Amino acid sequence: DIVMTQSPDSLAVSLGQRATINCKSSQSVLHSSNNKNYLAWYQLKPGQPPKLLISWASTRESGVPDRFSGSGSGTDFTLTISSLQAEDVAVYYCQQYYSLPNFGQGTKLEIK
Amino acid sequence: EVQLVQSGAEVKKPGESLRISCKGSGYNFTNFWISWVRLMPGKGLELMGRIDPSDSYTSYSPSFQGHVTISVDKSISTAYLQWSSLKASDTAMYYCGRITIAAAGMDVWGQGTTVTVSS
């Protein structure tokens, strides 16, 4: 099984500042056949279902604000929120779908 | 509108059986796999397993294999998650999610079903 580890577990950032969440997989999720990273990012807010933000490590879903960006390849990935807004308070999860999908443990993002 | 609508909250006793549902609409149900995800109080998301509605092929995460059953009735565009004997530790929110056509994550989610197991 591929183990996904996020860091930090929690993060407090001031409004308007940059938030960075890291995700590391225990083995590469880069598929050699198509050179794509099988990695997604989700946002989970209280009382709401998860929301897919980014797939293929860096492709934003339709309607996701461009302050959200994903980067990385192989085993190391990053979700960046360029200018934190109040509505971004949530728990963020990475997920690999290279093999049977599984999630990281989550990173709780709060306002400082 | 593409949506998944889940069945309502359940309160059960340990040892009881339960089946919750997830009905898809607004798209061709058999073209997209469905996953079930658990969210326990104070914990993170856990993928339980997934099913291909076209042929009912299922795969389970190791932690859930043998503890739950995922099934589908494609004639009514509905996926199910079933327990034969609930435990208190099954208390959680359960979500169904549609896996994208490229299997690149889950793009449509149900609203969630709360299951409470208590004597």
C-alpha cells in the first residue's frame, strides 16, 4: 500500500498570507506511461462533503479559485493557497490514485 | 444537475444490520465508479472501497475488507454500503463519491449519511 503523509498536521496563517501544505507518498505516484502524477487534493469543511480541488497534482477543477495551486512530482507534493481567505478555513487532504486510492491524514488550516 | 443523494441518518444498536444508499442522477450511472469514504469523529477521511456499477466489480481497502459490503443496483442508479453486524466503532459519517472518468479523484459527492451505533 502507498502511505500518504501530510505536513504539518495543522497550520495557522494570517488572512492574505500564503499557506503551504505538503504531502509525501511512500512510493512514486508518477505513472511512466503518461508522465502524470496520480495525486489529488480535497477540501473538507464542517457540515459539507469533501470538495475536489486539484487532480493530476496540479490541474485545478472547474470553479476552484486560482489562489489554489498544486505542484510536485514523484513522491513530494505541495498545495499552496497564495492569499488566504476566511472561507479557506478547512481540513485539506491529499489522495493518491496510482493504486487503490487512499488519503493523507489531513491538515487543518486556521486563521492566525 | 449531476448529483449523488444519500439516504438519511441512522441510529442503530450494536449487532444490528444496516444498508445505506447513494442514488446518482444527471449522468450515466454505469460510466463512473462509486467510492465510499468514512469520516469518524475527530479523524480523517478513509476510503473504504469502490464499485464499478457497470459490472458490480468491487475492491476494498484492507482495513474494511470483510467488514462491509458494497453493492449496486444499476437499474435504479443506486450504490449501497452494508453492514451485517454493526459495532459502536462504526459510528461515523459516510460519504459516497463519483470517481472521475479518468479515475482522477472523486468529483461529485453525496451529502453524507450519519450512522450512530449505540446501545
